[in-house]
Amino acid sequence: MRSSIDTLGFVGGGQMAEAMIRGIVASGLTTAEKIMVAEPSVFRRDALLNQYGVVCTSEAEMLCHSCKVLVLAIKPQLAATVLAEYRPFLTSEHLVISIMAGVTLHTLAGWLGDTIRLIRVMPNTPALVLAGATAFSPNHHVTDQDRKTASALFSAVGSCVEVPESQLDAVTGLSGSGPGYVFTFIEAMIDGGVLAGLPRPVAEQLVLQTVYGSAKLALETGDHPAVLKGKVTSPGGTTIAGIQVLEDGALRGVVMGAIEAATERSRELGA
Ligand SMILES: NC(=O)C1=CN([C@@H]2O[C@H](COP(=O)(O)OP(=O)(O)OC[C@H]3O[C@@H](n4cnc5c(N)ncnc54)[C@H](O)[C@@H]3O)[C@@H](O)[C@H]2O)C=CC1
Ligand SMILES: O=C(O)[C@@H]1CCC=N1
């Protein structure tokens, strides 16, 4: 059953806030008039107002008075300064949801107050097309209703799972940053198609559908990726010739190293 969300406030109206806003409105969970964004950039405020019809402000007090659920969507490096403006206006009625990479519940409680109901979340940009992947961890003040609110919010724009906070840096390195790795791979495959002689628009169409179709196949069959790979790989055929080159280039080690580096960077941002 779908639950509804009271007025939802965003602190920061950048890329990730926009992905969430577009996804949440498209999902029907709430309407644009019930979303307010605090954002200092006039350019961003105009863009969000014109494109989605959300209410925009530059004032912390206005956002806190209007919204009981607040999503912190600012850069971690700015958070201490920005959240000092918000602390005086936060009450026991607020639920604060942080999507900032690396910033721990402990650090957030230090900035916002020990009694605040806080949920640390790591979403990703495919939320914009209702295909996001999100994991979240609540602090010990959070109620069952708060959990349902966060779950409804992020399930409306994709899949959502609760994890222990100790796993959230790894989530950040994997699915939070993951679209960046996948788009790099997509770009490389398109270039490969062009190198092999295909017109770029044809290569783009074929690669995007191949990546989309492969993910859909894995999701819908539930088959292990190794089994699905086996079904593409004819003995002495073309696919195994290509895979040999990927293995020569240590693709698996490179990908695992990228996720390890991003996880470590998330820990550094929180330190
Ligand atoms: N972009 C992504 O794929 C993901 C980002 N995140 C997290 O989301 C957060 C935002 O990231 P992006 O949207 O990519 O960054 P962004 O730079 O696009 O957005 C940040 C926004 O905060 C605004 N801002 C600056 N000072 C402010 C203030 N005093 N009050 C309110 N807003 C202020 C900026 O003008 C900007 O529009 C970061 O903490 C990041 O770790 C989490 C998951 C994925
Ligand atoms: O690159 C970043 O720091 C953010 C967090 C996860 C995805 N983008």
C-alpha cells in the first residue's frame, strides 16, 4: 500500500535533489506544490520552479517551518556551515534525511542536535527515471512511521533496502557512484563500436539497449551473471575472444579497485 508524504523540503537543489524531485512527482507519491527547495542559486531556483513547479526559497527558517521531512542534499564539504543555519529551526516534529556521501549519523547529530530523528541514505541518480537503488540507516530516535516514510520516498523512485550504517560507505562506492562507472563503460563500448566501423548513433542505440536488456534479463530471470554470460559465449566464438581481452586488461580487478577507492573516499569525506 502506498503511503503519502507531508510537505517535503530539500536543503540544496542540485543534481541529486532534482533526480529525486522529478522521480517522486512522476511516481505520484506527492505533488510538486508539496515540495519546497532551499537553494541559494537563483539560476537553480528558477530552473526547478519552471521545470517542476516546486516552491523555492533561500531561507532556512521558511523551509523548516513549512516542511516536517527535510532532505539534506548539499555537498558534504559545506554541511557544517550550512546546517548551523538550520539547527535553531529544527524541532522534535522534524525528520531529517541526509543523502550526503560519507557524513555519519554521529556527525549529523553533532551538527543538528542529539535528539533529532535522523536517517542517513544513499540513493543514486536513476531515481530520476524511477529506477534508483537506495540503502538507508536510521538513528535510534527514528520511529517505525519515520522508517515507513523514508522507505515510501525511496521505493517510489526505485528499490530501497535498510542496512547497518557500517555498510553505507560501501553502498556509496557501489550503487551511489555506480552510475558513473556504468556510463564510462557505456561510453567505451560506443567508442568500440565506432572503432569497429559503426556510425556513432547506431552504436549508441545498440549499446544502450544491450546494457538495459542485460540488466533486465538478469533481474527478471534471477539467473547468476555467470550463467547468462555462458549463454552468450559460444565455443571458439566471438564473445570469448572479446572476454579474453577484457581479462587481459584485468577488468574485474580494475572494477573492484574502483569500488574500493570510492568507498574509501566516502569514509574520508565523513572523517
Ligand atoms: N550526484 C549523485 O549522483 C549523488 C549525490 N549524492 C549526495 O547528494 C549531495 C548533493 O550532490 P549533488 O546533487 O550531486 O551536488 P550539486 O552540487 O549538484 O548540488 C548541491 C546544491 O546545494 C546548493 N547549496 C549550496 N549552498 C547551499 C545552502 N547554504 N543552502 C542550500 N543549498 C545550498 C548548491 O547551490 C547546489 O545546487 C551530496 O552530498 C552528494 O554526496 C548522493 C547520491 C548520489
Ligand atoms: O561523487 C560523489 O561524491 C557523489 C556521492 C555518490 C555519487 N556521487
